[in-house]
Amino acid sequence: MIDHVTQNILLKQRWSITKNWYMVALVTMSLFVIFGLLTGMDITPSLFGIALILPIGILIYHKKNLNLSGLVLFFVCNIILVYISIYFGSFKSNTIYFFPIIYTYSIYILPGDKKYLFLTTITILVDLTLIYITQDTYLNKFTFGEGELYKVILFTIVIVLGGIIYINYRFYSTLVLLVNQLELEKKEKEKLLTLLFHDLGRNISLLSGYIDINKKEPDDTSSKEKIYSLTEELKTILKTTSVLDLNRNDALVVEELRLFSLYTSLKLLFEKEFQNKALEFIFEGDRELSIKAVRSHLYHHILGNIISNAIKFSNKGSSISFKVAKTKNELSLKITNHGMKFEDSPTLGTDGESGNGQGLKIVKEFAQKNNFAFSIYSEKELTIATLKRSIN
């Protein structure tokens, strides 16, 4: 579960970096333009540098994976920027030489990792070295004035401090997100435990009764059929508990699930409840319809909870329908009942049945965690609970 949470966090981080990368780069260059205006520096080449961010940024971002080829590509791009800067030195401005430095920080600071600062420092040294070397090559086109050199150094320090603050903020945000995700997982586990306690009471009674009945060999066919169905029900319980064993190799065995058999087992499971409220449990659909299912007991488990709620809120003498439909890519199961509107709050059933109002909430979360799409439409006298799952 933690791996899943961590994976989600990393995906969100990557999306955040992708979305904000150009924005921060553009803001950084824009700050430099403002800095140039305030200090009387020529900003024309800086505007040219802003225009370069998008095309060169796309190239670097998609290749920047910190392997050898990625680093070589990055340094080559910086060299190209330096020589482009020298060419545009005819604008009689030396501020353009500072563009590779600012641009380097914009790229390396964003991912939020301290090791990027080290690479940034190396890249800056390479840039400054190239600038120093090209002074003589291009007839001293590049020279720092007395009033301009300290401005460049000062602005570099500001960018470094801003980068450090940004990185720490990224680490803190990631930590808070991870803690919140783990807390959410904890709450979900507690709800699922509530669901298990709710169901195990019925299943333990079932097991106790089965043991008593099985001491004597029944004579009539009806009793034998019921004992057979009870045996199948107990197998479902064992399969459900086996999910907890993460080391089992057969946990993902594909089984053939016949939907009418699923209906039959649920009808037997709630036989007493149906009789007490004179409810008719109707099957709608193809009785021969079957699907390939992984952990088929999950269908039984989730539908059992939905039907339990349907019985609670159904009027005496009404009916509950179990409708199945299958398309090429999707299975649909609908449970329809007539009676009270389903409520999420503690509400007595039509025959005074008690409840804590958490049943449907837990079913929704349990269904979602097992890749089922669960929805419910409920109004006075009619409730339709739909369970869907992709069967690609």
C-alpha cells in the first residue's frame, strides 16, 4: 500500500514539475529584466534569452535524465548559448552573458533535489570559464564594468538562496503529502476492519450451524443441496481470508464465474431474511452468462453487503431484483429494491432493523479499492445500486 502511495506522490511531483518548469524559468528571466531596468542595464539581450527558453527548454527537459548523454547535451546547449550571446554582443551589452547562468539555475533548481545545486555550480564554472576564454577570441567584446560585476555576483547569490529555499519547501511539501496519504490509508484500513467485523458475525454463525448439521447425514435432496451450498459459502470465506496472505502464488488465479450461481448462493445466504419480510429475490438476465474473474469471491462479498442493505430498506412483500448485463468490455450488475430511501446516517429499516449508517460508505470504498465502479440512485420507494467492472 505504501508503494502505491509513494508512486502517486512521484507522479504528482512529475506533473507539478512539468507544469511549473517553464513558469519558474520565465519568472527568473523576468526578474532579471526588472533587475536590469532598476540598475540601468540593457535588457534587450535578456528579452532574447527569454525567447530562447521555450524551444531549448523542451529539448533539455525531455533529455535531462542525469546520465552521461543528458549531461553532455546540457553542457553543449550551454556552450551554444554562450556563443549566441557573444554574437548578440553587437548590441553593446554584456548582460546577455549572464543568461546561461540564470537559465542553468532555472533548470536544475526545479526538481527539488540538493544534488542539482552541485551540478549547477559546476555548470556555472564552465559557463564563466567559456566567457573568460572568449574575451580575447572576440577582441574583448565581453567586459564587466566596475559597477556591473558586483551586480551580477549579487544577483547570483540571490538566485542561489532562492533555490535553497525552494528545495527545502519542496521537501517539506512532499513530506506533508506523504503523511496525509498514510493517514488516509490508516482510516481506510479501519473502515475495512469495521466491514470485516460486520460480515464475520454472519459467517461465524454460518460455520457453527454447518458443523452441527454436518454431524448427521441428511436424507432429503433439499437438505443435501443446502449443505452443498453452505460448503461453497465456506469456500468463499476461506478465499476471502486468503487475500490477506500476500505470499500466496495463487492469489490471482483466474476463475470462471457463473453469474446465476452467484445469484443462487446469495439467495441461499439471505434465505431467512427474505422469508422474514416476504421478499421475492428475482434474477434478470442470461442464466448461462459467465465471466473470467480474478478473486471471484469479491463479487460475492460486495454484492452481499449491497443486498443486505436492500433487504433492510425494502417494504414487506416487495421484490429485490438481481440484473446482470455484459458488453464486450464491461460487466454490469444492478440490485433494485422498493422501499425506504438509502441513508448514510444511522437509520432503522422498514422492519425496525438497526444499523450504523456506515455500510454503504464502506462498500463504496471497498469496491473502489478492488477496481469496481459503484454507484447508487435512491429516492422514496426506489433504489438502484449498480456495480460495474471492466473485463478486458
